[in-house]
Amino acid sequence: MNDFPWELATAVLGLAIPVGAALWEFVFVGRKRLGYRVQMDTTARDTARLPDDIVGVLGRMERHGTPLRDPSVVLLRIENIGWTPIVPSDYVSPNSVGIQVAFPGREVVGMVVTEFEPEELHTFFEPPGDGLDTVDGIKLPKVTLNRGAHYKVLTVLQREAGYTEAAFPDPQVVAGVVGGVGQGSIKQTKYYQFASRPVQVLLVALVLVTLAQSLFTFTRDEAEAAPLDCAEGTLTLSGSTAFAPVLKEAAGQYTKTCTEAVIDIGDDTFKGSVAGLDALAAAGEKTELKGGQGLGDRLAFSDGPKSDGRPQLLPRPVALSLFTLVVHKDAGVRDLSLEQVRDIYAGRITNWSQAKGNDVPIHLVSRNPGSGTRTTLERQVLGNRTIPAVTSSDCAGMPEERAGRCEVGETETLLNTVATTPGALGHSEVGAASARDDLLQVRIDGYPATLEGADEGAYPYWQTEFAYTYGEPPADSVAAGFLRYLADEVGKDVLRHHGHRPCAELDKPLLCRPS
């Protein structure tokens, strides 16, 4: 029984019940139906159910000068409860009488038709408002009733001589239509405050089916419910420190969904773009690969494309990343022209006062060689010029009274150094810099670090973030699964949250550069 497709069965049942109900109501049962409803049946003795004035009228009613015996009143509603019109030729009676009503234990004193819907129905009763009444009952003509049409008949009765029962039987209504449901007989209807019994049964069945489907959804095996991108195994990530926050969050989300996967995201695995590429290439060279397949357990991320060499490393663009210059608050600058930035890194401007800032020496804090953030700065902002030589091996030991430059290994270390070193200028990924309130981001030519500015060609400090694999990883590997995850909606949400633009959202996703 475990192999029985219960989920499919409940889905089919959930569809079959309303379809069957519709067919039953509109095709079979509801095709052509004549109905009646007893809306009132009361005597002068039922004082609790009637207003005092009506009780008094009933008590004073008489026939031919003789008071009525235990008078009573019955109000009938005759209606078309089907979905097709009923015309005079539909009635099965061979004469002009369409419906006959008898009142066992009672004699008819008089009757009148009190309501027509639509009003044109009164033409079937001549003279208007009257019907055919006898002591034994009433006879109603063959009335054309469109869907939903009805009329009401009010009848005054008295107890039949010799009838001794305390309560009167229900009225007996006899009629039939050709082609009606069942034998075509008139059907007594009732008013339900909520729904009729068949409808209640239908609603209960639908609720049970819905609960069953929900149960199957929430109790499905995790492996069965996991997305197609899930894979088993351990994945090692390395490379860009600027992109590390994105990867750590995405890895956490992925392993929460794909419980059979483990992702190594230790701080020691992110040492820069070049270091990550070197580690990936070395791991591939040491691994014996079969059938031309690549590594399925390693990925390296780089700010920008790899340099020449490492022919086994294959790139996949992931996101368009933004970078920014950051400065210590006492520098007194928030905006630099592109020419001023180049003059600072060329050593032609060494004090912030030369850029209309405060009289503070400029201390350049840079990332180590091999950093994608640093390489992007040199290529995109400095016009392919390299950063000048280091003047101090220890950023904390730079003399405050004169300009200088030092290097650090990680983005977080750089931001901490800029925030605590007077006159410091550094570079960082935008997401990490935006989270700090102890330093300032610097605009370039008046433009902040925004994706819109990069798209318009106004902001130069951007780069494409690449994921590199060693060869082509197996489609069912954890590396391939994680790459698909980054391109899926959840992965793209993580990228946007950190200020990056997913390549899939650009006009040319394979190039993944501003339009």
C-alpha cells in the first residue's frame, strides 16, 4: 500500500467531486424540476406563531353566517427549481389543471394567489388572483414558469366534520412534468439557513479531500520535497573575500533545504580571488578524474575574469558586483573626480587639503595582490595603472604625519583599518561598506555606487563576479546543484540582498556587464 499514489488519488477525487456535483445538479437532477414549499400552515389555536390581529380575524371568520370550525391558513409557494423553463405542454395532466392540492382533514373555504414573480404570471389566473377551489382541495392552472419563477397561493380552511385528530396532515400536492427528474413529479423543497443535506455532504467531502492533500504535502519525505538542485556531498568554496558574505548566506540557505549537502565556508577558504583560483587548480591536478568529468566538490569565486593560464578552469558569470572607495571620517571629503582618484594613487595628491578636504595626510589601505577588488580598482578606475609600492608592512605602524600605503588580506580587515586610521582611503565591496557607520563611502564624479550608475556608464567601479569550476562538474554533483541554486529565485534574492545584480536579469546574461 505504500506504493499506492494516494496524493494523485486525492487530487483526482478533489476534481471529480465538484465536477460530479455540477453534472448531477445541472444535467441530471436540475434539468427540469417543479417544486412547492409550504411556507405557512397554522390554525387559530397557534396563537404563539401568529400576531394578535390575525388570531382575532381567524376566530371571527365564518361561512354562510356560520363560524368556521377550527379555522386554519396555508400558504404555498409554487416554483421552478430546475434549470430549464416549464411550459403548459410540459404538465402531464390531460386537462387544463396543472397542479392539484388536497388538505386531509380540512375543507377549503377560499383561496387567492397572493404573489407573482414575474408579475406577468397573473394572466394565467382568471379572474386575476383566483384559482379553482372546491371543498376537497384547490386546482391550479398550467402556468409557464421560467427558471426561478414562482407564485404563492393562500388558502383558508376549516376542520372537516367528523375529523377528530388534533393535528392536521401536511398538504398533498400532485403534479408532474414531462421530461422531469425521476418520474417528473412535483418535489417539496425546504429553506435551509446554511445548506441542504446533499450540499452539506458535498462540502464535508471537499474539506476532507483538502485536508488529505494538505497532509500529503506537509508530510512528504524531505528528499522527495527537496528541489531538483539538491545533491549529496561536501562542497568547498574559495576565492573572493568581497563575495564571501553572499556565499555564506546562500550556502546556509542551500544546506537548510538540501540536508544531505555540506558546504565548507570557513573564513580560511576565502583569501582572495587569485588564491581561490590557485587552490581550485591545484585540487583538480591532484584528483584523478574519469571520463572527462570535472570536479564536483569545489568552486572558486573571482572578482572579474581569471588571468591567462589555468586552462582547466571554466568560468560561469554569477552577478554584477559593485565596489566603492571608503574614507576615514576626518578626511573631509565625500566626492572625488576620477582624475583626483588617479592622482591620489599616483602620489601626486598626498594630503586631503589638496582635494578641498581637511589638512590630513592620505594613508592608502589596499588589499594584497591577487585581490579581485584591488585588480578591479586598477583596471576600471585607475586606467590599468598599478597601485604604488607599500611604504609600511604594518598598517598600524604608518606614521600619521606623512602619507603612506599599506596592505591587508581581507575586506573586513581593510574596513576596520580605514575606520581607525586618520586620513585613510581604501576600497571595498559595496554591501560590506554599506553595513558600516564608522566610515564614509566616496562618490566618483558625483555618482554613488549604484547599479543604475553602472548601467548608464557613469560609475566605473564595478566587476563581473565569476564562479569557476575545474572542468565540467557532473550534473548531479553538489557543485552543479549549488550553481543552479544561485541562478534560481532564492539564490537571486540573496544576491540582490547584498547589492549585487544577478546576471540572469541583464540584457546579455552571458557577458554580465552593464548595458
